[in-house]
Amino acid sequence: MKTIVLHGSPRKNKNSDTLADNFLLGLNEGVVRETKHFYTNEMNIRPCQGCLSCENAEDKSCIIKDDMQEIYSGFIEADVIVFATPMYWGYITAQLKTVIDRMEALVMWDHFKGKTFVVLITYRHHCESTVAFFARICGFFDVRLHIITCRTYDIETGKDIPISRCKAKIKEAFKLGKSLGSTH
């Protein structure tokens, strides 16, 4: 089984990365699996131009040649795709949104079918729009979907909660990884 992790946060090793790390610990328990990490904030990825070149090209490839090419090849080979992101203004980060928009070229070749998506979201106030987005596209493209959301904010005190205090969510990420590792 091959896995890629699309890290949406511009801040490495923080909340969403911690959930991803624990998911991977469970996934790889007892077995070393190939995992590629893509830190979207560090990549040179232009936004989709809506030119439909991918639809019209014989090989269905995107006309833009940038770091997205690495993600395309990783995505095609992967069985499990992990999206790890905090919420900014109630939605995924701009870095991860740019990557998702550029996945239009993958849709042209039906590269989503049979994949497993793991969406790991950390948020303060809202995450419903992102949860609904993934539920909608995964149902349409025959993708197995698993979502873990983790609120890292205490509404009553108005203070952030360190991810280390979200032990139940960290354990949930590990258990999901372990479960998927035993079935793939």
C-alpha cells in the first residue's frame, strides 16, 4: 500500500500534522509502508487556469508544468491519500485548495476511483463546508472517505487548545490508521 500526505498547513509539525503523524503511526504499525509527504506551502504550484487543456489533451495532462507534477504521480500510485489541514475562515487553506483545484486533470482519467481519502481537519469555529465538500466529491467519484475533525479551541474561554490535550482525537487518528493498515 502506498500513501501520500498532502499537508495543507503553512506551519509544519503543528496540529494537523500531529493528527497525520498519529494516523501514519497506526497505518504503519508492524509494517513499513511507502509514504510520500507533500508540504504544499513549500511547493511551487500555480492555480488552475480553467483552460480545459487537461480535458482536450490526448494524455489528459495539465498544461501547467510545476511542482504539481510530483503530486500527480504520487496520487496516481497511492492507495491512500491523506489531506491534513487546519481551517482558515471556515475552509481548507489556500495552499491545499490550489492543489485540489489542480486535480481536475486527474478527474479526466478517472484516477480517483477506488482510492481511500483520509481527511484530517483541525479547526477553531467551523469545518462543515469542508466536510460537506469531501463527502460530495467522494460519493461522486467512488472514493472511500474517512474524516476526523478536531476542534482546537475552547469557546467558553476563548483560548486555543494544544493538540496534545486532544488525546481522544489523536487516538482516533491512530486507530483509523491501524484499521486501514489491516485492510490494505
